[in-house]
Amino acid sequence: MLSNATKYAITAVLYLTNNANKNEKIGAKQIAEELEIPAPFLAKTMQELTKKGIISSIKGPHGGFYLSKTNKEKTIFDIIASIDNADKFNNCYLGQSECDESNPCVVHHLYAPFKNKLIKKLKTKTISEMAAEHKSNKNFFKII
């Protein structure tokens, strides 16, 4: 459901949250190597995240990316919306052009509660909270 760009963005932001700060910034190349993501693709994604205020960056020889306190209060949904069209969450699971409560597809009533719960969690869970859960689980994931 999410594009690779969005998956890379979420992974990179979580990585930054747990490994960088204003005094210890990390470059896109290092993040790409660590996460096994194509460097040019990630660099472009990181620039987009910076423009949208999801992450912070400083240019120059000692520059790189990090998350400020304000950045960490953004949500995973903010990351998704900055890279992808978040309207995809409103689309029918089966791809029908018209699917809603009054005109449901055959799986609408099975899928809608799950979708609504997921969207609520993505919109309320901050990057900081998600990174803490990620770190405490000791699961470091890479995009396949």
C-alpha cells in the first residue's frame, strides 16, 4: 500500500531518531549504506522530508540530517503525507471507484474498521513514540 519512497522515508526517519541529534548529524550516504537503500533515491527523499519540516538538516562539511524536538512530534502519517498521496487510504481495498458505507464493496465492512484503526494510530503516534517502540523491540528493519 505504501510506496518504496515512503517505506524508505519512515525507515530513515526512525533511524535518525535513534542515531542522530543536532550535535551528531548523519549524511544521506551513511544512512543509505546502513539501511541498504539506494543513496541517490534516499537523498532526494531526505530533501523532501526537510522541505516539509519532518526532519532537519544542516549543509556543509559537518552537516547532515537529524530530528529536532519539533520534528519528533510529527507523526508517521505526516511522513506518509509528505512523500505519498495520503488519499490512498480512502481508496477501496478492491480498487472499486465507488465504495463507501452506502455503496460498499464485498470486503468494505471487513476492511473499514482495520483501515480506520490504522489511520488513527498513524495520525496520533509521534515519530518519537514510534522510534522508542522500535528501539525497545530491538528490531532493526530494512526495506526489501
